[in-house]
Amino acid sequence: MLDNTVWTLRTAFKKTKAPIWRALEEELSGPRANRREVNVGKLAELTKSGEVLVVPGKILGTGNLGHKLIVCAYSVSEGAAKKIVSAGGKVISFEDLAKKHPDGRGVRIIG
């Protein structure tokens, strides 16, 4: 699965030359121990409603989310996914993110 994700990000960078795709590719290509883990509560603190976020690692379910977000991550725990969706947000794949935001504008890397 990781190879497919890295390939998707590399392809998006080649098409658009947007630096966000290269940065995410490098983050996910590195050692597994260096991947980020972010709790839903931290996302609630750092974001506003309607933002588009990328976490190059895992989103965990600790905390509460009071506003909707569009979130993309390498891995999302079941509890975190439920909280994001119940707040009105979405969890999308890297492929969907690259299609909807090809230039990377309006997308934040969190973690």
C-alpha cells in the first residue's frame, strides 16, 4: 500500500510540479519510526472548519472534534474516522486529494 501511495504522490508532483506532493512523498518514503501520529483533539486545536489537511502518518482517536474537516492520512484509526465523519468531515485517500487539489493550494500538512 505504501508503494502505491508514494507512486501516486510522485505522479502528482510530475504532473503539477507542486512542492507539497514532493514533500509528502519524502515524508512517507522515510523510516516508519519517523511517521507522525496526531490525535483528533490536536486537529481540533490547530484547524478551522472546512480546512483540508494531510497527515503523513496516522490519525488517532483521542480527543473531540467540533468542526468539519477534510482529512487525508496514510492511516486513520477507526475511532478517529468515526469522530471526523460525525463532525461532518470526510476522510479521503491521497489519490482523491491529488485529483481535487492538483496544485496543492489550500492543503495543510499537519503533524
